[in-house]
Amino acid sequence: MHGDIPSIIYGVQEDYKKLYYSDPDAARKVPITIGPGYGVLKMGTLLSVNTGAASPNKGQFFPFDPAAITGAENAPGRSYVVATVANGTAIAYVTLPDSYRFVVNDDIIICDNDLEANMDNGSVIISIDRTTYTHMAVITFTTAVGDDFTAAKFAYVTLEGNFVAVGVLEKSVDTGTGVNSQGAHATLILGNAVLYQGMLLNLDSGGRTDLKSVAFGQFENIP
């Protein structure tokens, strides 16, 4: 006789940590909407804004993309390809869950570790096929790429605006994953804050320049 096996899933334990060293009430903050499909985004994540001119999600926020591409970065905004984006084509293959981060008319960016500074802008997404394959989605865009983007080079796709940090996520939020993605309302820290540097998960020199922040030991001063 077969039956259900009793079990308990505790999940991953997290320590409560402080983001602010300065008074949180003194910080300049604004309410924002984060785009769908990024799962739980942790407080302290640097965010970018979707700048796609024709995107229905223009103005929504998503994780800032650090410049280094080694596969080891904290970069939750990257949707790594599952098949080569071949030179001269305008088709990208991503996992089905990651495909829900994109909508038709988004501007798509394709990057790998050969083209950190010369990413390909695929321009506007024409279609997103989630039915042909059970393990991946096919994103078709308007402008063919000028190189082979492979998994061996940590190739990924993301949204236009990815390399410009605009602020810091104040509290963790769940944006959903896959077909259940809904996005999330959140609070963005713009400045007048001293934060614990170790809590800024995807901070790099480019993000620091964008935010005009300065490191002081374990602290990050965002003016």
C-alpha cells in the first residue's frame, strides 16, 4: 500500500540584519513598482529602471546588473540563455520561468563576458513563445546580434536600463516566479542615507558611481 510520506519543510533560515546605519526616517525614499518574475528580491538590492521606449512596463524597476560577468555575481536581473544566440539571428532562448520577466515591446539587451562594454541591443521584443517547448521559451526580437552568445560565456538577456543603478531596495519583496509572477510594490532609497555596505548585494564600482555613493569602511554613504 502506498501513501503520502509525512514530512516538514522548514525552508532556509535567514538572520535579521540591518540595512541602515543612519536614521531611516531621514532618507529620501519613493514608492515604486518592481516588474514581475524575479522571485524574492532582498533588501539592499540595487535597482535599475526599465527604459524601453515602447514597453508597457516602462518605468518599472528591476535588479541592477553589475559589470563583471563570471557567473558568480549576485545578479538576479539576468536571465541566462539555455541555447546559443547565434550571430546574425534575432532569437533568444531562456527558461520558461525567466520568460515571464519580459513582455512584448520590451527592449531586450543581450550580454556575455566578451561583450561587457559592447552589449547587443536586440531592440523591441516581437514575440515570446512559451508553448513550443516544455523546458524553454523563445524570445524573438527585431535587431539581429553581431556575435555568438553562448552559455559557456555566461550569456544572458535582460531589460534596457540594466547597467544604470537608480536606488536601493529598502525591504525584501516577492515579485513572483513563472506564470504566477505579479511584480511588487516596494520602496526605493534614493539618498541621504548611510547603509551597511555588506547589505548592498549587487553593488559594484559602476553602481557606486551612479548613486554617487562613497565607501567608509563597512558603510556606504549615499548623498
